[in-house]
Amino acid sequence: MTYVPPTVRRSVRSLRWQSQAVLLVLLPCTGVWAILAAGQAWQAGDPAVWQAAAISATFTALVFALRAATPGGALTGGLITAALYLETPGWHTALWPLFALFVLTFAATRFGRSRKEALGIAEEKRGRRASQVAANLGFAAMAGIPLAGALGFGSAWLSGRAALVAMLAVLAEATADTLSSELGQVLGGEPRLLTTLRRVPAGTDGGISLAGTLAGCLGAAIIAAIGARALVLHAREGLIAGGAGIFGLLMDSVLGAVVERSGWVNNDAVNALSTLCAALAALWACQWR
């Protein structure tokens, strides 16, 4: 939950359609692809379909039991988990950085909760909604959807490895965003608005602090390192993913300070756009590796 100036609260409530748009853009594509991929795996006798189902169900139950998400949010996370595993089956899977993301963000959200509640900026106790989960993780699954086609038809621009780097960049950005805001609110003191450098209340859209920014960058680096190891990426590709994640974090602050604070977009739209920026930055950088 973020601080919203009273003058734009009504506007923010009127922008709930953007959260629904995030769901409508990301979930159907991910769901249809996962069903098709699962069907192909079933016909081929590939155990990945059963493994994806078991892992997804376990992750959904864990998230719900820990109250890290609402029922809809947990199911959304389960769908994205299944898609990521079907895109990267086996031990070398994107689920390793996803699991690291969950551990880091869950701990950061709970850290200093009493102080956050006193400031009125603590996340809801029922956990993240489906739109929040989709906004943060949806493009990670979407980045991997062209993977099968790229491997099968040999796309010159979007190689399978580039898709993996983009996927990892999204997970790095999502981690960085959560850590920078959640830890910065507790450790960073009074933040400054990115566009003007004026002091603003904790939780203000576009507000940044040194501690929060460093925490976010460290989180992106951890996810990139774990993901590069798990997905067998080159060190340069891991650096690209981490750098793109940090770029996405910067874009999140810019969008928050300029358009979200003005009441033009809501937080779900900003998060989705920021992860998309991270993915696109990674794809662009992969052309020059």
C-alpha cells in the first residue's frame, strides 16, 4: 500500500479498470499457452506436465497459507508458476529465481511491519491481489512464450537465450521494486521525489531513498545471479538481466513520480509497464552481447 495524496484518491479509485486490463492482457495469453503446452506434453508422455501441475498446486497452497496473496492472487501465481516451468522444465528452471523472489519479497514485506502500519503504508494483511501478482510476474511468463517458437523456427532477433534473459530481467525488476519500497520505507528515512529531489512522505509514488535503492539493486543482482546459474546463462547474460532489472526499477520510480502521482495510471499499470521495460531492455541488450 502506498501513500496517495488526497487530491488524487478519487482518481485512483476510478482507475481500477487498469488493474482489470492488466489481468485481461496477461492472464488469458499465459493460460492459453500453458494449456496448449501441457496438452503437447501430455501427448508426448512428457512428465513435465505432471511436474508443473504438482509444483503449481504446492506453490499456490503455500502462498495462500502464508497469506502472501488473496485466493485470486495465489491462483494467479500458480498459473504463472506452471507456465514458467513448462517454458523451462527440469532442474534448470526459472522457478529457482522465482522461489528466491518469493522468499526475498515475503521477508521484506514483513520486515518492520509495525512501523509501516504506524505510517499507514503497510501492505494489506490478506496479501497481494491477482492484478498485483500479474503486474509483477505476468511478463516473465509472457517473455518465455516465444521461446518454443524461437527454438523451432530460429528467429534471428529473438533467440531462445534472449527470451530467458528477458524472463530473468522481469523477475529481477519485480524483486528490486518490492525490496526498494518495503525496505526503504523502514531503513531509508524520509525519501525524495525522483523528479524534483524534494522530501516526500514515505510511500509516496516516485519517492526514493538511498537505502531503498541499494536494497533494490542488491535484490536484482541476487535474482540475476541465481537465475543465470539455474538457466545456465553466460555471466554477461546474467549481468544484462540484472542491469535490465535495475533499469526497470528506475522506470518504476519515473512513472510513479510523473504519471501515477498525477492520477493518470494506478500502481498495477506502473508495475506492469516497469517489468515490460526491463524485458525490452534485456532483449535490446542481448543483440549486442
